[in-house]
Amino acid sequence: MHLRGRDFLDLADFTSEEIQEFLHTASLLKMMKRSGISHTPLTGKTLGMIFEKPSTRTRVSFEVATYELGGHALYLGASDLQLKRGETIGDTAQTLSRYLSGIMGRVYSHQTLMELAQYAHIPVINGLSDIHHPCQALGDLLTIKEKKGGFQGVKLTYIGDGNNVCNSLLIGGAKVGLNVSVATPPGYEPPTRIVEQATLISKTTGSTMEITNDLNQAIKKADAVYTDVWASMGQESETEARKKIFLTYQVNIKLLSFAAPEVIVLHCLPAHRGEEITDEVMDGIHSAVFDQAENRLHAQKAVLALLL
Ligand code: CP
Ligand code: NVA
């Protein structure tokens, strides 16, 4: 009951035990789906999904998750809402609270979600902002737990841009006691505030956080190697410049040979094949990217079932 009614904006807002509870519930719901056992705690409930940016996984997995839990999901394109014509976020949040049981938002600015959450009387779930992607990280932790049997002593190496996905992995990894190493080109490190926060949390769970520009250092003994696009949504104008800057930070077969022998490869998707990851790695035996994509469904079911 301590989770009911809460917002899900940033994994830092939850204790390690609460994150473990999300993961445990996700595994349970996954097992129930596999066994054909239906569970419909969202009967009579509707989730509104506000999208300022495109999406494949987040949109479909949230819609299916809500449906399978007995509820109904509404796609709300941000440009179709009166928000587009100047209605305030606060008025929108208060109005939607009269119809819905929860709001999921994919937005440009994290501030938009904070404002929605401030005025809404129902849980607001972050479906990606410029700073965080907690639903992604929760699905990723579920994947690592399944593939590696737990988190203690497991090393996750993130290679590429210190972006929203990286930030949530640092926070989520620290919360569950995963050792996280991040290698980025100089100037593309995750924000200092997030690194400091993750480091502080990791001290309570006995794990380590490392931020470096040295790819070879980061990849050593990695149990999971993770990458994401070099230019995120909203950074399209930097795409060409970033291709040059990130060139050597590609996850390819040669790089993978320096990781642990049983390494798994993760990517939040969508991938730009041939840029941050090669076809060989994406489609190779170490790749877990589609199991990872599937786990968004199970992880988000846990979030919906526990919060709404
Ligand atoms: N990983 C992820 O959030 O994918 P979408 O952009 O397709 O939702
Ligand atoms: N970092 C990427 C993740 C997409 C799921 C972006 O924000 O575009």
C-alpha cells in the first residue's frame, strides 16, 4: 500500500526495497502471463498517455500492459491536446485527474512531468524525459536480474552518451547494488548532479560507480554492455557532429572481446545500426535486446499494478 498513489518520475524517489518490490512483482506478472493466468487489478481504470515525442516500445507496452491488467489506455498526442493552444499544464493535470486513474507522459522537459505531478491527483509516470527514463531502467534491471541471477558483484558498462537512459541506469544500478561503469567521449559525461547522487546511493548498497572517457578501462570484465543512440530525440541538429565525436565509442565485436566471456549486450532501442552498435553485435549470441524490450511490458505492469 505504500506505493499506491505515488508518482514514478525518477528511481531516486524509491528505496532499494521498493525497487526490488517492482522487480519481484514484474517477475510474478511475467510468470502469470506465461501460464495464462489473468490478473485484472486495473478493471474500470483508464491510463492517459501523453506523447510529445514518438515511441514504439513505450506506447505499445503501456497500452498492452494496461489492457492485460483489465484497464483501458488512451493515447493523447500532445499536439492534439489544448496544451498546444496554451491551456496550462496545471489545468490539464487537474482536468485529466477527474477522468483518469493515471497519466504516463513522454516529454521534452522533465519540468513538464514535475508540473503535471504537482497538479494531478493521480499518479504521473515518466515515459521518458530529457533527464530520466525510469521505466526503461526498471525493465533493464529485470533483464539483468534474469540473465545474471542478481546484481551483487555484477558489472554493467554503459558506453556512449551520458543521457537520460544512462542517468536512470546509474540511479537504478546504485539502488540495487550493481557496479556501473560509464564511458563517454569527453564533454558527454552524465550530469555531475546525477553522478554524485548515484555515488551516494551506491555507498549504501556497497556497489561502485565509475565515470570515465577510457573505453578500455570501462569494458574490462563487463557482465553487461549497454549502449544507446548518440543523438537523443530533441538533439537532431547535433546528429552529424556527434557521429564524428562518438565514432570510437561503438559497441562492436572487437570491443566485446574485452568484456567477460558470458557478457550480455543491452540497448534500450531504437538502435542506429552501424553507429553505436554493429549488426554483428545486435544480432549476435550475446545480444539480449529483444528480451529487454519485452521486459518493458512486465516491468510497467508492475508499476501500474502497484501505483494505480
Ligand atoms: N526504449 C524506448 O523507450 O523505446 P521507444 O522510444 O520506442 O518508446
Ligand atoms: N536516449 C534516447 C532514448 C530513446 C528511447 C532518447 O532520448 O531519444
